[in-house]
Amino acid sequence: MNRLTTLFQHKTADVLNVYFTAGFPQLTDTVPILHALQEAGTDLVEIGMPYSDPVADGETIQKSNQQALDNGMTVATLFEQLQGVRQQGVTVPILLMGYLNPVVQFGIEKFCQQCQATGVDGVILPDLPLEVYEREYKALFAKHGLQVVFLVTPQTSPARVRQLDGLADGFIYLVAAAGTTGAQTDMNADVDAYLSRTKAMGLRNPTLVGFGISDAASFAAASRHTTGAIIGSAFIRLLQNTPAQGQATAIKEFVAGIRP
Amino acid sequence: MTITAPSPYRVDASGYYGPFGGAYVPEMLYPNVEELRDNYLKIIEDPEFQSEFKQLLRDFAGRPTPLFLAQRLSAEIGTTIYLKREDLCHTGAHKINNTIGQILVAQQLGKKRIVAETGAGQHGVATATVCALMGLECIVYMGAIDIERQKPNVDRMRMLGAKVVPATSGSQTLKDATNEAMRHWISNPTDTHYIIGSVVGPHPYPDMVARFQSIISAETISQLLEQTGRATPDFVLACVGGGSNAAGAFYHYLDEPGVRLIAAEAAGQGVDTGHSAATTALGKPGILHGASTILMQTEDGQVTEPYSISAGLDYPGIGPQHAQLFATGRAEFISITDKAALDAAFQLSRLEGIIPALETAHALACLPLIGAKKDDVVVVCLSGRGDKDLATYTKHLEEYS
């Protein structure tokens, strides 16, 4: 069974998803970070495939993307790095997140095969239009056991939330507030109202909140009405500011600090 | 009853031009793009909108722009050349046609703030201008490098009350200014309208901008008829960065196979030098700024940083309609080097007393290359004037003395 399905069957609250950019800060950091996050108790991880023009991302993730590209990271290299991680004891569900163009250039069929071969459980492709997904990608993803995650924002109409929920099979990624990643989202009454409104819709998929979640307080506030939350930019900042030899310890402390 | 086959060169009901186009945007932009998609035709086809749009084009922008028979240039090249004088539009380029149209759309949608990107600064100035006219707040993103090389336009935007924000990511040019403008729109989804300056971006932008720019070929048809007795030229030439002036100059000729459409793209220092913006020569199909199109990219799908002497052509993609015109062979794309563009700019200045924009100079540089015969009628879209490029031209004055 897909590891995401298993996870959400067993855990329905306070799920922690951590995002990091592949090949950052060093090209070969991808797998060690993956191991460290699993040991620290992260429930699932989202590995970002770096892109030159990440329009939905704020400065922190943009810079990590650029640094990863400068390090030589590519989709092909990422799959090489992920080769064998499942045999080495990585059991945490893995999602690949990225913009569509590098995936299309790699070849969508080959991408799905590689995901399956390396044990990737799902994908988030924020600029993949829904109708293109349905027409060209859905069957292919299903064939290779890949679950798909769609984003929902406070501006997404209820009808479209239903439509996205109907097509997603991993979880629904709730963008906390209008903005790019890393924006300081104030977990205010508006956000709370949006999250509880979404909860009241009774979606078939689990929901994880992202954008602006950076610490224990914002994680707790975001998780009140949802299955859990996603931390990205704050974790990237941690990686950026931690010397290589202290990385594993810092990751452990960071994750422990989110759910004290 | 006859059924006309839909044109393969115009947008279809799903927002595509053949395999190109569409709306590849993250969910954060979906409601904005959807709102525009569902309303743009209804808004711009409304007779009241059309009458206000046309009045502003006439009384504010100074349309119709002349179609000028360039006799000395014609004699030099050996053909018959008409210049469609978009350089005489208010603000000095065709860009104002689009910004007038879009500001009226923004008003209809109840938007309070305008965000825009700019390369050479022409679109930024045209946006700042209509924002001042309509009393809307205006934020323009411009690559930090472009701010340096197009200073007069930066000052103009500030004079008009716009806030100019430098884009410091990536290559710090038009592509990155576009990224920043999109990020701004993501962060301000309900009260802001994004005025894209070219026929790029997610559907419906390429079609909407082309419709606003189509006034160029609409006027050309009647002016040419009046001056030559024929409505269709043998050639239409225009430069393509994103491609808005070309989209407008080609618009009413797309389904007239007798008219050869020539698009000039920037070869920079040369197509094979690694310092180029010749998209069709160097690019392949991919996704950029919300559309499936042809773009310059690495083997791994990372967008390549383009180069051109002209800030307005310094863009790694082309509009999806142009990608379709290229793929189907309907338009011919010619790569013009910096040097050839400079030659053409000095040639036009001295033969006709018109200093063209560096972008426009790329279109002019195609004239000797298209095999036009003496009696052929060639229309060049003279998209902009060269005042903004004087610093660059001055650097090369001695070579042409």
C-alpha cells in the first residue's frame, strides 16, 4: 500500500511534513537530510526539485533552488541519489514537489517510472493545470502508484475545492494565506476561519497547512482544524545557518521543537 | 450555410494555439486568471468599452499612427517600404495600446492597484501613464540590470508616480521582473490587476493583449488601401521579444497566406555564442510564465538567461501564438545580431530622420534578408522610438561617423 495512505490511516492529527530542496546546501545532502528527518520523527517529507523560476516561492526557497542548481542538481541526479534509500531503511513517505517544466523535459513517463523505482509516494506539481492532469497524467500516476496532492488557497471557491478534493488522493495542501512560501503568516482569526470553514466541508482527503508555518506555535495553530502542517522555508533557513557537521543534530532539535 | 474552419493561428476555446498556450499557473493565481478568462471577452466586446477604448486611443495615445512610405530607405534596400509609426504613440511605443485596454478591464473588474513588469521600460512607462490617468496605484517590477541601462524610462515612471521595484533574482532582467510581478499578484490576489506587457503569460493574456494590439494591423489595412490601392502587403516585419507588436501587426493578416509574416528575434552576440535571445533558434517546447510555448532552456528544463543589447527582446520565451506561427511555418523567424540591429538603427536615422528603438532596429535589420522585390510592398512595424536607447547609441557613434 502507498505509504501516504498508510500514514493517514494511522495518524489523523498533528502530522508534520517537512520540505527541503534537493541538493541543498550541498549536492550530496539530500539523502542524509532524509535520514535525519526520519530519525527526528517527521511523518512525511517533501523533496523540492529545484527550478530556475519558482514563481510561487519566496526568497528563502528561491535562493535554495538557485544554490542547488549551482551545485549541479537535476531531476536525473535526484533519482540517482534516491536509488536504494528504501533498502537502506528509509520508510517515511516521500513526495516530490516541483514546477512542471523540468519534469516535462525529463519525460513524464520516465519520471513516473523513476518515482516508482526509487519508492516515491506522491507528487506536488503546483503549475500543472487540472484539466491537463486529468487528460494526460492521471492514468500514468495511478499506474506507477503515485498519489497526487493539490493546493487550495483561501481564494479557492468551494466548488473548486470539491473538484480538487475529488481528484487528489494524497492530501490537500492548504495554503494558509495569499502569498508565496516563507511569508510571515500571522495565524490570525482570518486564517483560523478559513481552516475551520474548510474542515466543515468534510473533505475526503486529509489536509495539511503550509506557507508561513515556522515553529511550535504556528504549527499548533495550523493543526487545530487540520490533519497537520508543512514546514518549508523555516527548515531551509535552518539548513542554511547550520555548519555541515552539526546538521543531523540541528535537524533533530528543530523537529523536536515543533511538537514539544 | 457555410462553416468556416477555425483558424489554426488563433486561440481555441480551451485557451490553446495548437499545442501552445494554456494556463499553467499555481492555485494561488487560479482565481485571478479564471476571473479574467471568464470576463475578458464580455468586457472588451461591450460597445461602451469599445467606444471608450477607441476614444482614448485617439485622444490620449494619438492614434491612428501614420503609415509612412520610407522612400530613401526603399531606394537603398530596393523594395517599397512602409513604416507603421507606432513610435509616434504617446509614450513612444505600441505598448500604450495594451495598457489602455487593460486598465479599462481592471476598472471593470473593480481593481484598485496595478502591478506590471517591464524590460526596456516602455511597458512600465505605458502602465504608469494609464495608472496616472485613471488614478490607480502602480507598481512596476524591473530587472536591476535593466534599471541601469534604461534609466530615462525609470525616471519617467517615477515622475508619473509609479513605484519602480528592482528585480534582483536570477538574470535581473525581464524574465525575473515577470517572476516578481507574478509573486506580487499571488500576494495581492483580490484588489490587484496584473498588466502583462506582452502576448505572454497564462490564457487569456496572450489573446487579450493581441486583441488590444490588433489596432496596428487594422489601421494598416485601411491606410495601405488608401495609399496603394491594396489592403494586403507582401511582407509584414516586426520584432519579437514576447511579441506584442508583432502580434498586433500580424493579427488581421494571419489567415491571409499571401502575406509573408517575418519575426525578428535577437541573436545578441550571435546565435551560437551563448549570449543570445534567439528563442526559436535556440529553444524548444516547454512551460514558462504560465504558458506552454517555445523557450530557451537547459537540457534539464531550467530556463536559460538570455542576452540581447535590447532590453525589450531580452526574454527567453515567445508568446504561445508566436510559437504556433513558428511551428506551423506561418511566420518566418530571423535572428538579428546586436551589430546588425545597430547598423539598421543608424541607417534609418540617417536615411529617414527617425531614430528607432533598439528592439525595432531588429525588425529593420531583416529588410535586406527577405528577398523582397522592387515592387513588393513591405510593412515594418516601427514599434518604438529610440530616445531611451541614446546611451547605447552614443557608445557606438564613432563607428558610424
